[in-house]
Amino acid sequence: MRQIIELAKANGLHLSVIALAVVGALGVNGASLLFHVDRSRQLADRGIVAVAEQKIEGPVTVLGGRLLRVGGSTVALLGIDALEPYQRCRSRTGRFVRCGEQVARTLSRMTRGQTINCRVLAKGSDERPRAKCRLNGGDIAAELVRRGLAHTVGTRDTDYADLQNGAKASKLGMWGGDSETPAAFRARKWSSAARSRRDRCPIKGDVRRGERHYYLPWSRHYSKISISRSRGERWFCSISEAEAAGWRQAAWF
């Protein structure tokens, strides 16, 4: 248990995520993690700190539910946590649907071929910049919240709160059924992958066509990727370690 907590902290995960990882390691039924708003959602962005404002703009690559590569910089949208691309939700009829994929596809459609403007205002405990990003004058994070594809965290933005209340009332996106929080989903996947590694370091650093990308336990193709030391591939214990070594996170598709 101590190793799980230490690795979760090293990877920049918050206390609520660490707690869920420990629960997962103890073998609690995963179905019990399916829920709507709870305390972990309120804690998901706790620990962010303000930084000197930095403006960046450029073409976009969608990396995750709220994660974008803008030009050469990777930023997370400030004030929200969004479903991960390969996360599923339970619909009102009880069947599982690919709700997370809807987030990534929505972001991809919104930003394809576009240049967006971002204002980096903070950073998280994972050291990733948190930014407000706009496209054609519109707030990208707000649009995800409005469609029920993200929820507000770590912000007092009343506009976001009103949009979230509207999405919940209309049962849009994840509010139409039961959804595991993104924080819980990531913690569960991380815990499961870490248990299979003696060093408890589950991030895969892949080398393909001369490019180095890392894959997190909740990434597409994660289970299909084999690490070969002869090709210069390796495992990482944290996102910051992978990026410091020159690897970049793979795009969601």
C-alpha cells in the first residue's frame, strides 16, 4: 500500500486519486466506483498553484479529455476534469456506452485545422500547465461542460457552474446515466498496471518511426505495446520523468 501511495504522489496524483488507487488495490468491486458527483470530483484539481500568465497559440493535437498540445506545449484545460477518451459510462438502460470517446471526438471536431489561443494561469501537482483556451472567441472548457462531457473542479467560475447545472438537468453526456469519475478511472487503471510491474512503474515509453511517445495505463493500445530495450524503449514511473527524458504523450486516436 505504501508503494502505491508513493508512486501516485510521484505521478502528481491528488489525495482523492491516491485513496481510490488503494481501494482498487484492496480488491473492492469496481462497480462500486460508478457514481455521479462526489468528493473526489471536488478534489480533482486541488493543489493547483498560480503562475505568471503565459500566452500560447497554435494548431492543436488532442491528447485526452481535457489535455491538448498547442503548438509545442502540452496544457490541461483549467477548471474542469473531462472523461478520458477510452472511458465508458453506464446508460439509463444499463448498457455501457463510449462516453469518453465523445469528449475526444468533440474536441477534435472543434479544433481540427484551427489555431487556438490559450492563457496559462496555473500548474497542477503533475507540473502540467493549466490554461484557459479559446477558439473563435469561445471558451473550449465551457463548451465541454455545457455538453455534459466535463465537470467543474477547482474553480469558482459561476458560468461553469451554471452550465453544469443545465447539463445535469437535461441529462446530457455523462449526466444521462452513471459514470465513474475520470480521477477514479485513472487511479484504477494505474493501480492495475502498476501491480504487474516489480518496480511499480507502468508508463510505457515507445519508439516508433524515430518518434518517442509514452502511453499511460488508460491510453489506447496500451495493452498491445511491448517494450524493447534494444530499440531504446523503456518504462517510466511518472509523467514528469517521461517528459524530462524527451518522450511526448501519444495522441488519443
